[in-house]
Amino acid sequence: MKKISVIIPCFNESGNIFPMYERLIEVFKRIEYDYSFIYVNNGSTDSSDKIFEKLAKKDKKVKVIYLSRNFYKSQGAYSAGIDYADGDAVVLIDGDIQDPPEKIPELIKKWEGGYSIVYGVRIKRKGSKFRRIAYKLFYRLFHKLSYLKIPIDAGDFSLLDKKIADIIKKFPERNRYVRGLRAWVGFKSIGVPYIRDERNIGITTNSLIDNINWAIFAIISFSYAPLGLIAWLAFFTVVLTIIAMIVYTVLYFVYPGNPRGYQTLLITVLFLGGIQLICFSIIAQYLAVIFDEIKGRPKYIIEKILNDKSV
């Protein structure tokens, strides 16, 4: 019997741990596959510990990996889960239950049909209008700027064949964007549409600033377009400067008595200074990622594992 490993990163999801487990169990009762559920406690500070302990005692097929702190949001947790998965395929699903576990059989069906990567496509997402618009804009901008054809509206919810998981395990990056790595490896892939629910229990752990920083990191990780923007800004500035010099020279001879002050000079200096700061900021983002990578620190640190069959 084939085995599916389901990886569930959790950060302060005490109210969703058991509901997620119950829904997953109901799913696997209807399909002929063995399972292992790998919960990754990504530095939770709520009562998740006690719930994980009860769940691990109840079901020995539930493995709980405790990370020493929160590593790179859910991406560090997914990395840990993939490293410890032992299934023929791996399913990635967030612990907030916004992605429906009931879609897993459809992912498996596509996988059995010959697809190595099956990802969920959010055709509709419930929640605030601002968030819906912001996410739609990001995915389309990311798709446009990326040097890869990363599917639009596809989040982390996905199924990876074991060979894909094994490849991702070998990637040296510390800061990871799983949905980007998933596209980078290639292989035959397909999307499965679904509606993303609102969070039923608890509140989101990602602030607006977190989401903006995450969007910037995703673009920096899989796009050279921001560096190309620097070249275009430089070209635009040079052209604008030449035009300004011509206009200023003409005005000097046409209106020789026109008073001249510091306003034009001040505006020019501020404009050029702003362009320079934008360029420096873009370069700094790439340098920050490089700096973090060359330190060679581990992708995550494990504190302990419940139901670890490898020991």
C-alpha cells in the first residue's frame, strides 16, 4: 500500500490541531492509502505543546517535530517536514485549515495519473476585500517578474512526489520559498482549483508588514527584474538630465533676465537622491539574502520529535 506523508506547519494553532487531524482522518478513511501526519511546531507559544502530546499518544502515525524557534515562517517548518517524510508522496498544507484537507484525494488522483507535482489553485478566497485584492496583485506581479513560470494563485498547498521531495532536500538554500522551488525543479505538474476558506479559529500570525516583506523576498529569490529596473532608472535619469540641460540652456538665452535661485537645483538634487536610494535599496535586498546564505547556518534546529521511528 502506498503511503502519503502530510506535513502540517503550526505556529500558535492550538485551536486547529485536533480539527485538522479529525478532518485528515476522515479523508484517509475514504481512500486506500497509508498515512503519516507530520506536525511541525514552529516555535509556538500557546498551549500547542499539550495538545501535540495528547495527539501523539493517541495516534502513533502522528509525528510531531518541535523546532527551537520560528524559522522563516512556515517555510522552515516545511523544510523540516520534507526532510523527515517517509511517504511515496508528500502533501503540504497549512495548519490553519484554510486549505481544505478534503481536496487531498483529488491531488492524489492527479499524482496517480502521472503528475509529479500537483498544486492547489485558489480560484476564490474568503476574507477581507483588501487581502483578496492584495494577494491577486502579488501573484500576478510575481508571475510577470519571475524568470520561472510560477503558477498564478498557487500557494503552498500541494502534493509532491517522493523524487521531488528528495531533490528539494538537497537544495542548499536556508531562506526558502517552497512554491518557487517547486516550480524550479520542473517535472510534470498540474493545478487543482479550490476555494480557500477564512480562518475559523484564532487570528492570522502574519501582519501586513510580514506579508510585504515576504512578497519582496519571493521576488528577490526568483527574479532579476529589480536589478534590471536599476538600469532603466539610470537611463531615464540620464535622458531627463539631458532634456533639462537643453531646456535650461534655451531659457537662458530666451529670457536672459529671468531670476535664478536654488529651487531648481534643490529639486534636482532631491530627485537624483531619491533615485539613488531606490537603487541602493534594491541592491541591499539582494545583498541581505546573499549575506544570510553565506553564513551557512542550518535551515532549522530541532528541539525534539514525538513518535520518531528513526531512533
